[in-house]
Amino acid sequence: MDHPLIDLIGQAIAKAEREGAFDNLPGAGKPIADLHAPGDAVLDRLMRESGAKPEAVTLKAKIAETKARLAGLSEETARREEMRRLADLETRLAIELESMRRYG
């Protein structure tokens, strides 16, 4: 169902357009920066302001940290445990990337 004021809103926008209210606005004709899809604008802003990151980004950082720790380990048991952690993180990343690919 349309908003009850949709006609009035449309008329106000059309009038402003005729009067040139939208002429020469800054950034006119340019894409909105960092906006992947208009429907995601609020989510993108909330994530950026809260410092939230997609799970894939977090997992990639954890993988890099784990690889760095692994490179410094020489004791066999510790290396195996770190390799298990690395395999788990890489599996989780693969699942996350597949999910992103499938469901956007």
C-alpha cells in the first residue's frame, strides 16, 4: 500500500524540480561513495560507524595471525595444534565465501 501522502510528496518534489531546487547540487551525476546497493546504505553506515567487519575479513586476519604463529613454532605438538586451528579457520572462510557467493 502506498503512503497516504504519496501524491502530496510527489507534487512537492515536482514543484521543487520545476523551480530548479535540484539544479547544480554538489556531486550531481556522480555515484554515491561506498554505496554497494541502495538497500544496504543503512547497514553499510552502521557497520562503518561501529567498526564492524564482515566475517570473511575477520577470518582472513585470524588466518594471517595463525600462519605467523605457526612459522615461529618448533615443538611438534604446538605446531599440530596451530595447524588444526589454521585448517578450521580456512574451512570457516571457505564456507563464508561460498555463502556470500550464493546469497550475496
